[in-house]
Amino acid sequence: EAPGVLRPGSKIALMFCSLKFAGGQDKTATRMLADQKKDKRASKDDKVAKGQKQDDAFLADLMRTCAFSNNGYVTKTSGGVSLLTFHESANGLGFVKDVMAACVQQTDKPLAFHAGLHLGTPSSAFPNKGSGRADYLGPPVNTSARLLALSCDKGDFKSGDAGQYGCAIS
């Protein structure tokens, strides 16, 4: 069901995106880490780890939900950066719109979302040996990664307390 796999040579929309909580760790987590270093108590470290796991699970669920509702396919995620594919660029734009709407609704912790979307034909699409998920190679993949980098430039697409957003589309 991954875009471009059943019909090799067809154009698909490839997107690299980054979805993280804006500003890195919150102050509570930083204080807890400082206390843990002083007191050497594992319970505070466990609380930080649990909070990080909950944050990661929330972001992964948000990514999957928005991708699924727009006929998207999450290929891989590493360090908060994901590669997604869509059958059409309009689906990719719908994904961006849905994630940005979720970012605005998120009130307790602001989110930072950046994306690079490119329509092209990957050189190859094959199952990844480790994950079994479709993996893509070729210039369109590289272009979408470069567009993500452009969308993350400092000073662009800031929206105050609600977080940061950026999107570069080719």
C-alpha cells in the first residue's frame, strides 16, 4: 500500500518533516535532572523518562493519525524527523494543514513543526530489512530533505507562544 511500490516509476509526494515540542525540554524536567544529579535518586530520573516517553508517544500518534487521514505512509522516523509519502501532493498538503491545526490546539506545550514536500519519482522503493517498511532512494528524497532544512531557517515562520511552523514545497 506504500505509494510508488505497486506502480514503480510513478510520481509520488515525498515529505521530510520534523515534529517536536518547541523549546526542547521543559523547565520542570531540567530541574528534575539537576535534583537527580545532586541526590542520586532514580525516582526523579524515572519521572523524566516517563514524561519523555509520553511526549514521544503523543507526537508519534499525532503524526500517524494525520498521515492516515490524508492517505499518507510513514516510512521511517528517527530523532523527531520522519519521512512520509503520499500518492498525491494534495494529500501531503492536507497532512501539513492537519498537523498545523493540531499544533495551534496544543496549549500546554507549544509544538514546532517543519516540513519539506516534493513531488517526484524515486529511483527505487523497497522494503527496509530492519523495519519491513517501504524505503525510498533517489533525488526526490534528497530534495524533500533539503526543503525541510530550508523550512527550519531561524527567523522564518514563527508564531509566538503557539510554537513554530515552516513548510517548503517544490
